[in-house]
Amino acid sequence: MGYDHDASLGPAGVVPSRAQLPGFDAWFATLLTRLDAELPAQLAEHWRASFCQASSFTAEAAARCAYGATPPPAACNALAELSTRDVDRVIARFAVAPTPL
């Protein structure tokens, strides 16, 4: 970082300087690294806020919730009604695996 200026003032130690800004490739690589680290969690949170806030779920709504976020217990219960298998295994295979509470 820095400032671009051409000013000089010897007694104050001020000399011309140029900012050390990254080029486009370096800036874009930094942006991609940051997006890679932050975006998945942000997308999952947006999905959860959009599709997992209901107090009760139909099978379709529960499946939609589980597809992109960790489903709440009400969604897991709605999915369990559809399958005689362990719902956590079904969710892990086809959607986002639930995290323990």
C-alpha cells in the first residue's frame, strides 16, 4: 500500500513515492481465495434462511431444506415419514448431512 505523490521536503524526510498496489491477477487470486473460504457457508446460510424456517414441513419442503442446508428436526421428521431407512443416512446421501446438536 501507499500513496502516489511527487512532493519533496528534505527537512521532513518527504520524498516522492508510488503505491505498491497488486496487479489484476494478484488481486483476483486474493478475491478467489477469499470467496472459496467464505462463499459456501454464506450460501448454506442463505438457503437455510430461505427454506428451513418453517415450524412444520411437507415432504417436499423438507427435502428442499435438506438439499442445501442442515435440516432442523421438524424437517428430519417429515423426511423420516417417507423412508423406513435411517433419515440421517438418506440426507447424507442426497443432501447436506445434519450436524449434531
